[in-house]
Amino acid sequence: MLVGNLCSSSIPETPEQLIDQRESDIAALGLHEGTASDLTSKLEEALAAFAAGDTATACGALHAFLNLVEAQTRKKISEAQADELTGTANEIRDSLNC
């Protein structure tokens, strides 16, 4: 289930589509600009690494994304937002076989 302002349209299937959708979802959450930028940056790192064929680095960037979500939960990210962000990051990790 999607919470907040996250889009509930069809779920993309490729890692690239999943990452692109999550970047849009982060923008829609209305998070503090710095927090949103940091989260999006981690997803962009994962996307660039995946595009270069470096799955290990992509997985590392997604792990860093999860660490950032955890660090900002109940500070600049609500628990509901953190749950959604964590779930979707794990979905991307699964698609990459991290």
C-alpha cells in the first residue's frame, strides 16, 4: 500500500523505471529540500552504477539510501514515509538481486 502523496499507478518493472518512479515519489512527498535532494542523489548514484553494469555499487548506493531514511525517520521523514521509502528501496534491491 502506498501512503501520503505517493503515486499508486502501475508499478514499473525494470530497475531504471523503479528508480525513476521513486525519484518522482520523493518529490511528491514534500520533504525538506535537503533531505529530498540527499535521497534523490542516492537513487541517481544507484541508477548510474546500474547503467554502467556495476550492480555492487548500485546495491551499495541503495544501502546508503536506506541508511539515510533510517537516520532521518522521526526527524525530517515521518514513520509512514520511511516505511514506504524503505519498502520501495527494497523492491529495487530485489530487482537488482542485491
